[in-house]
Amino acid sequence: MKEKAALVLIAMTYVVLGQETPMQNYVPEPPAWIREELDWAKSDYVETFTDAFKDPNVLIGIFERPEPKSITTTVLSSGEILEQLPGYWEGMDRCGPMLRCVRPIKGTFSEPVVFVVCPPLVRRLTGPLPQPFIPVFGSRWVLALKKTSQQYRIERFGKDIQDFQFLNDRTVFILFRGGHGALCLKWPTEDKRWARPENLVEVPDSIVADFEAIQRVIPYVSKGKKDPNEIYLITNTSKALKTDVAKSIFVRLLSDRPGKVQDSNDR
């Protein structure tokens, strides 16, 4: 924890002061994970999910934060019961909230749960604030999650993170570009404990089918030269999308790719 506090202090100094002056001591450049977080506020959800579909290290899926009373036991791919592993209670909140995987959209999640490294609620004193992500109990989300490595987890959370064997490459993910990588499918409005965040991006359930359709044609979209059948599939996908969010993301995907296909909305 001392290492983490020191890194955050360095980052705050870097952001507030911006550069050295003759009266300051040398301030080392923050680690890569801090520099990335400082840039998250410049993004938006359309750009974020467009890049998530393109990045092989980013997975997309449906996740929920179940109420504690509804949690029974979690059987990992190894056959072990997560809640019975040594250090479970101590390590459970080290990397972020535990969310259950409801349904993958892009990529495969090896375990039934993930621990999501969330952006801090406040990071910088000037410029746009990072988009918040508050996965309250009873909420459901479409999340873009970036894979982590042991090196990242040690740098971010300290060497003792290795003591918790269930916090590994298969379970710990970074929320891609902070809150921009989260689209809310369900906010528990009936629960008065949770105030709806001001910038919450809510989407209908139909976005799941839209995203699955986009994922199916991604291999064709990425090709420079497309045959007539591939162009037909891409065009039909564009016409079939139901949600404005998915349409905006797909238009951007097409414009970012070689061999641009004219979108049906442009005709």
C-alpha cells in the first residue's frame, strides 16, 4: 500500500505542476499505468468500444454485480472453490470489485468471475474528469476489459499481490479506458441506496445482439480487399443494427479500416 500511495503522489505532482521549475526537486516520470489513466478522460465510449473491437488484448462481455446475499460459491476452471481459497477475504477487494460473467461477446473468459481494476473517482485537478464507473450491487454492464500481466499487477498493487493466487491473468482485468469502457444495461433504480451517476451511459438489452453481430463481421471489416460476399455481410450488418450506440461504433469501425465499405446510412 505504501508503494501505491507513493505512485499516486507522484502522479498528482506530475499533473498539478506539469513540469519542473528551478525550485523543485526532480520528479520522475510516472509509471505507464498512471500515464494511461491520465489520458482516459480524453476518450469517449464510441472511440473506446471501436478500439476494443480492434484490439486483440481487449475482451468484451456482459457482467453483473450480484447482491451479496445471492452469492453462493464460485467454482473456478481448476475445480477449486474461490471462496475457500487461502486469502480470499483479504485479497477480494485488492484489485477492484468482483463481477460475474453473464455472457462473452468478444473473446473468452476462462473464469466465471473477474476482478475489474476501476478508474479512481478523482484523478486530476484540471481538464476533463475521468468517466466514472460505479458497479453497484444489482447493476449489469457491457464492459470492455483489457488483459493484465503479473508485471502490471505488481507495479500497480505491490509485490504481495502475488500471495493471492486467484488474482491472476485469467481473473484480473483493467476497465478499458476507465468508465468509457462501461455501458450500463441495468441500474437498480428501485434501490434507493444508489444514486444514478450523472454521466451514466445507459443502453438497451438489444445492444448485446448488435455487438455480437459486429463481432461476427470484424474479420471481414479488417481485410483490405473484400470479396462481394463479405461486402454483402458487412452491409447487411450495418442495416440490421438496432441501437444508436452500436451504429455509431460500427460506422467508426468502417471508417477506420482499409477498404472502406459505404455505410447504408450514407445512401
